[in-house]
Amino acid sequence: MKEIFVSIFGKPFGIVLLQLLEATQFTIYLSLFAFFGGGFIGMIVALLRIYPSQRSKTGAVAYIWLFQSVPLLMLLFLFGLGIPRLFGQNVDPWIAAIGALTLYTSAYLADVWRGSIEAVPKGQWEGARSLGFGFFKTLRLVIAPQAIRNALAPTVGFMVQIIKGTSLAFIIGFHDLMNVGKRWANAPVNGTEPFVVFPLMALIYFCLCFPLSAFSKKLERKFGSVSKQDLPTAV
């Protein structure tokens, strides 16, 4: 593969391009781990947020407020550098990056999904209760199918934020697109100057994010979306 890229693009550009594309797969893997892990936790937090119990609502609000208020960069520092130093343990950059991005993602997805559920008219809840449905049965059979339509567009759109957020993981040594790109940009090699490498990295990020943004817009036009006041801004 290396010989093919070099024969087409020459040295060192062919090698740089190949290594950036190889590193992009780790950016994608990290994004998927963060999305599915954060989605699982976010679903639980969203359920606690709407459950008719003041204690569960308070706990969910505190969780969302905490991890929406702490910058992602600070979470990465804490997981990758702060906590390991505190306990005298080495933490793999993969684990640190997944942990930080999962918590960051879960807080925002919890608020997105909470807003999507609360956007369903209250009459739907009241009608289901009049039929004798409990909270979870109403949620599963009546509310969730409507809330999913509300949540599709902002959920897909938030994937773009996750992908862009992975670019910060290089500060803890995570081997991704940003990490490899910065190393090449700082290398004393002709043809790898920042004005060459960084636009190439931006193009790769664009190719990752633009299809998701376009798909999100398409879903929003098809299904509609929850209003902006219901999406994650403040708790």
C-alpha cells in the first residue's frame, strides 16, 4: 500500500497521506465507542430525568449539569493525566479517551433525548394513563415511537460534535488523525509543512462530518425536530 501511495503522490506526500488515512480509522473507532457508550448511559440518565420521582430528576439534572459544564479538554486531562498521577497508575490513552468522551456524550445525548420525549404532547401521557398504562408501558408503546422521530435528526447531528471532539484526544497521546497530523506538521521534512498537512487533515474531517450533517438535515426535513429550547443548552 505504501508503494502505491508513493508512486501516485510521491515522497513525502504519499507517506503522509497514507498515515493520515490509517490514523483516521482510530478517530472513527473512538467516535463509535463514545457514541454507543454515551448513548447507553445517556438513555438511562434521560429516563431518570423524566421519571416521576424528584430524587431521580435531581440526580439526572446534577449529572447533566456537571458533564455539560466541564470542558471536554478538561475531562481528557483528568482521565489521561490527572487521575493516573493521583493514583500512581498508568492509564492507556484508549481508555482515557473513551472514558472522557463517553461522559461528555452521555450528558448531551441525555438532554437531547429528554427534550425529544418532553416534546411529545402531554395528552399522549394522559390518554395512556386513562387506559391503565403505567409509566414504562406508556413510554415504550406510546411515547418512545414519537420521541424517536423527534430525536433522530439532533442525534445524528451530534455525531459530528463527537467526531470533532476526538481531535482533542491527541493531548493525552491518543494515536488518531490529529496526533499523526501534528507530528508530520512539526517534522523538519520538506513537503510536510503545516500549510500542507493541516488543510489535508481538515479535508479528511470534512469528509467524515459533512455526510452526517447532510443526513441530519434530511432527517430534520422529513421528520421535523424538537424545538431549540428543548435541546441541550442549560439544565
